Amino acid sequence: MHKPILIIGACGQIGTELTFELRSKYGDENVIASDIREGGEALMQSGPFELLDATNYAAIEDVVMHYEIDEVYLMAAMLSATAEKFPMRAWNLNMNSLFNVLNLAKEKKISKVFWPSSIAVFGPNTPKQNTPQSTIMEPSTVYGISKQSGERWCEYYYKKYGVDVRSVRYPGLISWKTMPGGGTTDYAVEIYHEALKKGSYECFLDSDTELPMMYMDDAIRATVSLMDSPAEKIKVRSSYNLAGMNFTPKQMADSIAKHIPEFKISYAPDFRQEIADSWPSSIDDSAARKEWGWEPRFDLDQTTLEMLKNLKG
């Protein structure tokens, strides 16, 4: 039997789907979902749930002890666009939550940690095409700065204290089950909703802004696969580059138009354009492929098919 798992931030875009996936894999009672507020009905009814503030060490420790938790997935974070509006709150949440979990692992109260990083760790001086695993970073957003700092701390805790912490740099994520929560790539989810509802969409990024993206099923599979891999295979203890596909808003609109020919897109770039311009266009994830067998399954047209089919119901 798999030892109990705690998901912190289980009600967010990734946390929700991760909770369902881990519960189907390890059993509903073995996966404890938690968040600062309650989630949707399906999540709440699918297994144990705890109200939990990710910045409260004592509260996390109580839940860990109560359920004899072995692994923690820390999914709570303030994302890129929202973090620009509340810099100190974002820094506080993103960093203190990580220290709480790393310190529990350092004290041997848990044995394994998953913490997500992001393409936001890269900055305007990073090579844009096929961004390498190790390269110039210099992030220019609050979110990116917190994620890059987090990567350094993860590697430090691994080297200094032997903490088994694992991470991937998520690209923009596309899902039909939950709405995104304040990121720069949110257009890639909103566009499908609007295409079905109104037949048109006003995009907050320019038509030719190419960004790395991934269908949520791939992101969840990558996460679980990384955590399932033997520790000796995990050579990168900061965070792995992870790639699925890359495209522009125009290419996404063209993909939708294959199914909804009358679909129209317009462009009104806002403050998120500057964030997107500082990020890579494509990612080299050869380390993840080589070391733990990562391979994406969904391209843009397959993603469009899945999104439209499922949103139509």
C-alpha cells in the first residue's frame, strides 16, 4: 500500500487534476487534499480534505503527523500576472510555503517533496529558442524571482540535508476541468471557452507571441512519473525543463477555426505582454527525456480537439 500523500493547494488548476489522478492511482483515502478554501463539489466528495494555510508551519506539521504523511506535493502559489499586483504577498506565499515543506523533510517528518517551478524562471536575456536546462536566467517578474529562488533552495536542501525534492518547470498549462488562476498563458484556456460561447475572443497577447505550452494530462503524467522514478535517476535537483508544444495565439486561433470556421480573434495586449516577452518561445527538455523517460503526447491540434469536445459536454 502506498503511504499517505498530502497535496497543498489542491483546489488550483493543477492541484485539482493532480488530486484526482493520485486518488485513482493510490486510493481516495491515501491522498489528503488541502487548500486555504474549499474546492469544487467533485473534489470535496472524492476523499479527505483539510483547510490549510501553506504559510503556517505548525498547521502543516499537524496534518502531516495526523495522517502520517510520507510525500507532499506543494502546489500552492500566487501566479505570474496576480503576483505583479501583490508582490510582497506573492513572495511571502511562494517562499514561506516552500521553506515549511523543505524543513519538514529536513527533519525527516516526510520523505519526498514535489514543488513546481515554471518557465517564468527565465528572463529577457535567456536564449529564447530551445532554452537549455542550464542557462542565464535573470527573471524579471515577482513570480519568476520566487521560482528561481525556490530552485536554488531545493538544490541546497538536497545537497546539504539530503532532502528528496523534485521539480519541473511547467510551461503554460491548458485544461478544461478548471479555470486558470492568474497566469500569463491563461488566454490559451479562455480562448476555447469564448470560442464556444461567443465565436470570438479578444486576446491579451499579440498574435505572434510564441510560448511553450502543455496539455494538462501531459503535465500531470510528467509530475507523477518524476515522483515515481528511482531517486538515483533524478540528476537535476533544482528543476527540470519540461516541453510539450509551442505556438502563438494566431496558430491557436487557426487550430480552433478547423472546428469552428466562423471563429474570430482580435488582439489587445496588456501588461501580460511584457511578461510573455521575457519568457522562452521553446524549451529543450532533453535532460528530462534522458534521465526519467519523459515524452509528451499532446500537440496543438489534439489539445484543441480535447478542449472543444469536453467543454461542449
